[in-house]
Amino acid sequence: MRITFCQGVLALSIVINLLILYYVSKLQQRMLHRHRDPVQPSSRLLPVPQRPGVTIIIREFEDFENYVPDVVQSFLKQKPEQPVMVAADTLPYPPLVLPDAPNVQVVILKPAPDHPAHVSRPEMYVKTEYVALVPDGVKVDSTRQLDRMLEEFKANQGRVQMVAAPVQSLAPLQCLNLKVSLRKWTAEYSVAPSTRLCAALKGDAVILLRTKDLFNLSTPLAKPLLTSLFIQTSLRGWMVRILDISFSSAHQPLLSSSHNQWKAENRAKASRLQLFRDFGIKRVLLEDGKQQWFGCSKETPRCFGTVHDDTPEYLYQNRWTPPCCLQALRETAKYVINILETSGVRYWLEGGTLLGAARHQDIIPWDYDVDLGIYLEDIPNCDLLRNVESGSIVDEKGFVWEKAIEGDFYRVQYSEHNHLHVDLWPFYPKNGLMTKDTWMDHRQDVEFPEHFLKPLLPLPFAGFTALAPNNYRSFLELKFGAGVIENPEYPNPARKNCLLTAAGTAH
């Protein structure tokens, strides 16, 4: 039987594909084998003893296009015994073609049900006293670069906890201040007055720090790596010094196509969103003055669930009201007050809302709703209030007006999805006192003389001007007790402190 030329080419193609598949399979098996056997059995459950030197950690790269093998080879070319760890959430695919050397490790951070716990713990693979976090695409030009970074670190010991060598790129490395307030769910960046001593960096850099410092962070290798790193280190008061040492970049730009750039940007956005959710950061103020929000909106539920005993869940976490929730409450209060004023409904800031205005000119930082008093006899003046007797109303701005199920009062919610709200409490005069038909089990829920409302006076509140009782100090002290403005207090402080102490988080 004669074999045609086409048949021969087809047979050769099949053989080549089989060889490629075999090679890829062997490569994956080798990577998995390397990943499963990071340390000797006798030390698997113990911290790895540290010796002098630096381990290179490559964490931030894209599996669909990267230069990790080139970066590894660049370091090994200068120092063949250089320890290198490539860390990835899952096994990279396509596989990374890395040197088959005992000092080069691939660590998969996502735990697997058939592996022991230590396999996904990166600290078990690092045997040196220091680590260097290296971005993708870096090229080493000299054996002295890491040595000089280590010398500079030791020279600055006690003043800084990290040193950084910029990676040459189109965008220069920027030195930033970073203030993180977990209580306020906020991270605030600003340009640092120094160009060398920084709380955070913007741009590509090789970061060197002590191994024990890195792995004492709660999430040492979370992505985006530098964003995660500097949020955690700023909370500890650590600083990083930019050195007069730089690394070249072998590939500019790092990604070769606009499609891959788009994929990388989307992944970075998703990682950043997940990081801020994990860290409980809902508002980021950037160094250029722009704001980014990672909390609730009109299209999502509010950030906390049902409130029990007047104490929202975030107070037990030593946090205050998330800033997105406060912003929604301010927006709702301003909107409702504008409706009431244009409709001819007399209103005033009530209870804790008035207390916030007197103390902060704003909502109390840990409050979760807004309370307004209104005259019962004025309700017919407002179409929305009059018509909710037959059912809730979603107005043209998406706010939900309804009769509260808890009693004879009204509620305006931020949206159908987000139930942050303003409560409207109808009062009426009786024998010189303002009273109402529904009373809640609150300390401040008491009758008061009508003269506090004659006249009503303007008071700055939440970025606008609202009406409040005259002599509001006496009004508040009647409801809450003497000195209430000057002496802030959480709701149910004894219960909250008891729970925090039991949880080991009391301050």
C-alpha cells in the first residue's frame, strides 16, 4: 500500500502532537510533585529554620501570559543556588516551564481536600531570613542588586521594616502616605512629603523584608499584592524606604495584546474588590482626591442585617456605621426633608438624630437610621404620606414610602433593595405637651413641652440645614440626661463591652 504525501504529513503531525501532550503531562506531574513535597517529613508541622539569605517570591502574574520563567532564570543566572518560590492560587495553566531544581518551588495557595494543611502554607517553603517580593517581567543585572538591598535594609533597621527597589518602567514609582481606619471602613492615600520614606507605593518595585514579618501578616500573599501588603503594614505603623537601586524590566509592556490587557485589568478589578470586601474597607480616597466605593448602593442590600437591642452588628466588631450607609442616610434625610418642607409638613430632628446634629453636625458615626418628628395634623399636606395608608409607594427617585409595621409612624427607605431609612414620628399637642400614639422602649421616647417647637430653628446637619427644637440642649437633656452632648455613649454599652471582652477584642 502506497502512502501519499498528505497522509505522511498527517501522520507526522499526529506524532508531534502526541509528543507535545506527553511533554506537557510530564511537566505538570513534575510541578505537582514539586508542590506536594515542599519540606522534609520531620519538619512539616514545625516552622522552617531560617538561615541567612533571601528567597525570591513571585506572586503577581497572569497565567495566560507571563514571563515568570524568564524572571526565575534571570536570578539563577546570577546565583544558581538562589531560592525561588512561585506562589499561585491554583496550578498555573498553561504550565510554567521552570528549572527542575530543588531551590525552585511552585506553591499552590488554595487548599486541596486530599493534601495536608502545610502544603498550601507558603511559609513552610521559605528557609531564609529575608524575602524579596518580585513582580513579573523583572530582569536581574547584577549579583550585587539583592546584596545591596539587604545591606540597605540592615543599615535602616529600626527605622523601616521594608526597603524597595524601583522597577524601571514608563510610570515612576510613587511614594504615598496611607491611613487605614478599620473602624471607619476607610483607606486614605495621599502623596507623601518625602520621596523616600513611604507608607505605601504606587508602581512596580522589588520589596525586601524579613520573612517573619511577612508571614506574621494575616494574609501575606493576598492579591493585589502591594495593595494588600501596604494596608496591613500601615495598620502596624511600618514604613518602606525607596532605595537608589533599580531593576530593569525585560518586557514593556508586560502584556502583548489589548485583549490580554483587558483580561488583566478585569482580573485586577475583581481582586481589588474581593480584597476590600475581605478587609472590610468600603471607601477608598485616592491620592488624586477621587473616591472609590466598595459598599452598598441603591441596587444592593445595606451592609448590615437586622438590628437587635438597638446595637448593630458592626459595633460588636469595634466598627462604626459603614460610610456607604451613612452616605445613603444623608441622601435619604435630605430628600425627605425637602419633600416635607415643600409639602408644608412641620418637622424637626428627633432623638439620636438631633444629638448627632448637636454633637457632630452630622449623623452619629455609629447610628443606623434617621429620626424626624412631624406634626400629625400636617400629614394630609403631603401626598406621599397620605397615600401610604393604602400601601407602600416607590416614588420617582426610587425611595420607598410606607407605614411602619411596628407602630403608628412612617418610614422612608433608601430603595426597594436597600432598607436604610428615615423614620417619621407623628406627634400632636395635648395639654401643652407633645405626645404620640406609639411609644418605643427607648430612653429618649418621652413627651416634651410644645414650646421647644415654637419656634423651630435651623441647625447644620449632614451637609445641609435642617430644622430643630429651640434650646436643643435642654431638649436633649430632657430626653437623654444631663451632659449627653459632651459624653458620647454606645447603645447598651454594658452588653457590648461584655461581648467584646468575651471575644478578646475590647479596647
